[in-house]
Amino acid sequence: MTGGTPFLDPDSPTGRMVYAAKRLAPGPVWRAMTAPYWWWYNRGRHQLAGALSPLRKQSIRQLRALRDIHKGQRCFILGNGPSLRQMDLSPLKNEITFGLNRIYLLFSEMGFETSYFVAINTLVIEQCAEEIRQLGMPKFITWRGRKWLRQAPGVLFLDTDYTDPPTFSTDVSGRVFEGSTVTYVAMQIAFHMGFEEVILIGVDHSFSSKGKPNETVISAGEDTNHFSPRYFDRGFRWQLPDLEASERAYEMAKEAYERHGRRILDATVGGKLEVFHKVAYESLF
């Protein structure tokens, strides 16, 4: 999922005006009219704030200090798909792991916490800021999330965005392309930290919810797309996935890893993603 665009109530006076104008204007004209605003909202204002902020400069120093600290090692990136319920996660207790978004809902059952945490979607960060703040591991958070996590301990702010050009960053102290999924950002962080082998689990790459990619919706009930019905439960604002865009990003990750003699493996149980070489989870221990 991408970073999260503003949720504009279509029933508000402003919402009615904006949506009426959008219906009347031809698509190319509307995009040309709104492009400067979206560049400023999605990128420009954050770049300016980052250039002036000691907090962002501190994060840059911390990120640079993490370069290659896990050189030659392996790690696991835990997606949040329902397939996690079909796996024995206990062997991961002694592995280096990356948890994403609301993975902490599973910590008590797992019996351990992930080594690192990553969140880049502003809708998730805004609604879960207090829960994220309580996490004890190092937390990689988009710079857009500074509004909610500025004073949180252990946060390293990333300059992530979801505008062109699409890239794979081997150094995450600079710009990091989001690729429509937090998993892609975790892959770039893992590369930056020197991991030679990255193993995916819980990346089901399949959603029962349908609709326009990246559209912001409000959950009407229990969540069937993730490992917990509480994940995006009733009333939670979230964005519908863009699976095609995330696949294009995964292809970039695969190429970057292989170009440097590294690899990404997919040990997801029953996952629909076909980009990476698949391995049986049990064979890894």
C-alpha cells in the first residue's frame, strides 16, 4: 500500500465541490490542474521540512550508522497475510525479523517481538500511533509520520515517497521509493543493513476486498485480508492494495539483490506472489 492520501468526506461542503469539479473536468485537465498540489502534498512539503529539521538530520546519521551491520546474514520479513496462522513462528525467535504495520497484534501469541519494525502508510500511523510508540525495537517510520511519532523512542525517519521515479535504494538514508507496499521498503532497509538473504513469509499477495487500487475505504466489519480480524476492523480507514504496482516493485528488488550476489526467497504458505524463488518454510531450519 502507498503512503496514504487525505480522506476527503464527499458529503462535506468542500468534498461536494471538489468531487463535482472532478466529474465535470476531463481526466487530463483534472490531473494537470491538481498535479502541483499533489506534488506539494506528497513530496515537496516533506522535503522542505526534512531539510530544515534536526530530527531528520539525526535519523540520517543513525541510518548511515546501520549500513552493513548485518553483512552476510539472513533475515525474515513478516507480511501480515492470513497464512501466518498456518505457520509455526516459534523458530523465528532466534532469527532477525522485520515486522510490518500491525504485526504487533500477533506478538503475544508468537512469544517474541520482531527485531525491527517498519510502517510507511500514514493512515496506519495516524490511527495506531500510540500502539507503535509502545514498541521497544528500532522503528523505521516514514518522515510523513513525524506528526504522530516525533517524540517516540527508537524511531528512525525515512524519506519515503510513492511518486515517480520508481527506484530501488541501496542506501536508505536518502529517498526511498515505496513501491505500493511496506514490504518493498523493508527489502530496501534489509539491503542497506547488509543482509545477504531475505526470506518472506505471510506475503499472501491476495485480498478479498475489491475496488480501485489505492482508494481509501472504511472497514465495515472484521478483517479477512490479514492474520487478525482486528487488523483493519470496523471503522478503520485503509487503502485498497495495488498488487500490480507492488509486483513491479518486487521485480526491481529481485534484480537489485541478484545483481549484488544476494537473494530474496519466498516461504509464504500458499502465497500468490510469483516473483521470487519459493522455498518450504520448514526446510529453512
